[in-house]
Amino acid sequence: MNTRRESLQTGRKGKLSPSLPVISLLTDFGTADYYVGAVRGAILSVNPRAVIVDVTHEIPPQDIEAGAFTLLAAYKTFPSGTIHVAVVDPGVGSARRPIIVSANEQFFVGPDNGLFTYIYDREPSHRTFHITAEKYFRREPSSTFHGRDIFAPVAAALSNGVKSKNFGPLINDEVRLPSLEMPLRIIHIDRFGNCITNISREAFEGKISSLRVNGKTIRDFRNFYGEESSNKLFAIWGSAGFLEVSLNGGSAAKILGAKRGDAIVVTMIYKI
């Protein structure tokens, strides 16, 4: 598949032209330092026409699981042909592999450290390539900044039409995080204090009567956050497709003393 999208847009004077390549960035770099700007510059040096979109640069430092969840929650909103550069890379400079994942007519470029686990789970027909073609790297890449020197130029080359297979061999032994499906647990706490669980809407909607988190039982299910003003914990299906424990106007995580990984006990509705 050509890595540049074949859809057409109306350009100047009403003429049709190929749509511009989209490259998304997701990192734990923050915005106080030069790192994000350098990654952007490395992309634009190879493809000045690239459209660069920031998903976030506020993943907690070296938190691979948080990066994996955020990527999962965001990737399907992007158009076909998008190239996602994801860099949460505590093993930078080590023997961990740089990879390209082709899935859902999109591409994911980053370290083979489990960051793309939830993409593998959602897209079982994905293909993964070990990046070994150093001619696509920046000259004399730093051992501490592969985001700039390897992942950014590789993504830019993809956006210029280079095929995934040209970067290196197929592999099928990617590093993976624990399964997203079991055991039932909190997998993310957002900045509002909502506790996002791995209870999927597709599998569980209409089947749960209550859930228990850190000794507290939640029986109230709502359709939107402001449905009721009382200071009461409730469950709600969030935008990422998972059940959240929330508190209108407050932090459910603070009330529960919750952290990622805490177990969820579910009581099911049984029909006779």
C-alpha cells in the first residue's frame, strides 16, 4: 500500500491534488525543552509538506502504559495514511528495536517496548517491521535522542512514499504489555480524576449492575457527567469506549485513593 493517502482535495483554482501527509506526535518530552521542536524540524527537513499534529507531549516520563492507552484512544480519529510517531522510550540507545507497525491503513513508528501493544490487540492483521535501513536516519544519530534522529526521519520518509518493507524485515515477536482485557482494572486516570477501566462498552454494556473499587461500591450509571449534581461517584461510558468511574465537579481518583492497576470487581446482571 502506498504510504501516502490517495484521496484528493481541491487545491488552488479548483484543481484536484493529492492530500498532504499527516504525521502525529505523541511523546513524554513535555514542552519546556527543545525536544519537540527538534523532532518537528527533523520531519520537515525530509518532507517540508508534512502536516504535523500533536496528540500530546505530556505523557508522564517513561510511562509506557500511559502512552499506549493514549495512542489507543486517539488513533482511530485520524485519516487513513496517518503516520503516528510515538516516543516513550526509557530504553533509548539500548538493544531495543526501532519498529514500524502497519495497521488499520495507518502507520506507527517508535520503539519496540510495548508502546503499541493495544494497537496489536485491536488490529490483529497488523504487520511489524524492524527498522534496520540506516540510510533513512539522520547522520550520526545520538544514542539519547532516537525520536529526532531515527523515528522522525523514518516517518517523514514514509510520508514521502517509501514502502514499509524498505526499512527492514518483518518481525512477529514484538514486546507486549499485559493484556488490556484481563484482569479487570483501572488502566488510566485522566487529569480530571476520572478512573478509566478496561471494561469495554462492546463487551459489557447493559450487563453490569455494580462495580467495586478500593472498598467502595458504585451502582449509579449515567449518560453524561452533569446528569445529576449530587456529590456521588458514578460510572459512565467514556469517549474511549471504556467504563469510567467519575465524580461530577471533583476527582473520583482522589475519593477512591485510586491508582492505575487497582482491581475492579464487577457484579453482573443475570437474566433468568
